[in-house]
Amino acid sequence: MVHHTTVPKEKSPEESLVFGATFTDHMLVAEWDDVSGWHAPEIKPFQNLSLHPGCNVLHYGLECFEGMKAYKDKEGNVRLFRPEMNMNRLNRSSARLCLPDFDGHSYHDCIKELVLTDADWIPTSRGYSMYIRPTMIGTHEWLGVGPARKAMLFTICCPVGPYYKEGFAPVSLFAEERYARAFPGGTGDVKAGGNYGPTILPQVECSRRGYSQVLWLAGPEHYVTEVGTMNLFMLWENEQGKKELITAPLDGTILPGVTRDSILQLCKEWSEFDVVERYFTMDELVKALHEERVHEMFGAGTAAIVSPVKQIAYHGHDYAIPLNKNDASAKAGELTTRLLNTILDIQYGDMPHPWSVNISGKERTGTIYKPVS
């Protein structure tokens, strides 16, 4: 059912939006228990959750989430970008935490209805969108350590502008040797809330040193893995002289990002260089920098899409990363800029593509299309 708010909030001007700080009028909630299964989902006015103090989400971190966006094209249609990938990943994350699975197609329909209900909140300027946060939590009132017998799946939305206040600008990284983001056999390949809390202290320390983001290293070899909360890519010439785009492989410690997959597919279609998923170390990177084989580097994720890298601090030395060898004034490399513009064109419907789903043509019935089952 859809219960509309009787007290709509005042909307903020687009230019004043801070990422994740403004919430729309409605939310989507569905509850589950191990006796009855999924209860009927409901769209209702945005409100606080009421939880028992003994819920296992509060004590054992039984929580996972997704990040996706809705966009408005030039005709005012509302679009989603590859939403089926978010539903599939949320189900994988839930399974890893012994939370219940759900019908991804049905919940996708529920999210469509929520987004259309709050469509007036979606900014219209390029680079602005509505961020969508589906979340699964364990609500079982029990202090024992075990699978949740109750759970809640809810979705909230935020109108957002660019993730970084400075906009599309290169960032500096601090290569972290003390702390680890993920480890083999852990949960680095799912979007569990417990992955993010421990990264805040390293990020605070990184900022105090004057750097923008943490570059996460793995193992005594110092394999290059991810940057901040993003996947990392580098365009370089390998030691055999072949130009390639390289990123860490999906080995169970790397998050299978939707933007990551989109970049890999686009670059393979362009066929202008090799696209490689393999491990590489900081020593390999430093050697390539000394030999001037690195072309550009960037992070990739839903919030920022792509974020160019200009510098890495490692072992007490700041290594400059080339931004654009053909244009000294450019804020990003040619590939980074091309990927940003291509993905934006797809997301806003300027480039017809099956990844961009126009949901405005759905018949509005005042109810959610299908119950989660």
C-alpha cells in the first residue's frame, strides 16, 4: 500500500544539497519473520524506525545496503541505471549475513513506485540525481549470536549533487599500510555496514595528513586494491609495452561495483587497449611511474562515478600521478573524462542504452505493483 504524507517537506535549492543530508517525503518498508515470511511492503511517510534495544542489528552488525540513483532526462522521464545489479548484490550481501533473501524483481518494482511517488524531489541538472539506499537489517530481539529470525528491508531516498564539494577534481591518496579494508574469507565483496565503520578512523587520519582518500593495500606484498569506498583503475603500459586498463580482480575482497562492471564492459567494447583484472603491487606502480608508463588513474563508484587521482603518498614519498599528458591544464585524463561523460549520457538518457531504464511509463495504480514474496 501507498500512504502519502499529509505534511510534505520544503525542498532545498539544488546548489545547497549536501550528499546524503536531505531526505524525501516517503520511505519503503517490508518486514520479514521466519514463520510468515515477507509481509506486504508499504510506502509511507518518512519517519524514524522503532527498534527493540535487543535487536541483533544493534549488537552484531546484521546489516547490509545498496547505493543506486534515479535521474531525470530532458523530457522529464525518470530513469534508473542497471537496477537489477543492485538487487542481485543486495541478495548476495543478505545471504552472507544470514539475512533473508527476497524477490529482486518484485522489490525493484517497489522501489520504482517509491521513486515515482517522490519524483518531484529528483533534481533536473546534469550531475544531480536522487540517491536511493535500500537497506536490510536484522530485527530479531535476541542477544544470542545467530541468524536473524526477524528482518526489515527498507529504502530511503536523498536528492544529491556532486559527491565531492569541489566537483570533478583530482584527489590525492594515502597508501595505507597499517589498516586493512578487507581480507580473504571476509566480507569485502558485499556491502555490509560492518565493512565501513572500521574505515572511518583511517580516513580521519588520512585527512589530517592532508590527503583526500585512503588507498587500501593488501598483504605484505602491498597489492593495490581499492580507494576509499571505490574500485580503482589505472591506464598504463605494462612491462611488455602493451597499453592496458588494469584493476584488482574479484577475489572475494573486492566489491563488485556496478560502475566497475560498466567501465569494464565499455572499455572492452571500445577495444582500444587491453582490459585486465589482476593483482599489481605498489612496487610495480612505483617502477612504472619512474619509467613514465602510467597514463592515468581513477576511482569508480555510484556516488562519484569516476574520481581522477593526482598523487599517492607511499613510504614517506609523494608520487605524482599523470592526469593528462596532452593537456597540462586538464583536471582528468582523456579516458577518465570519456568514461564520466559516457556514463552520464547513459544515465540521463542522452545516449540510448539498455542500462538506462525509463520507469515513467509505468501505469500508476496507487499501490505497489507486486508484493515481495
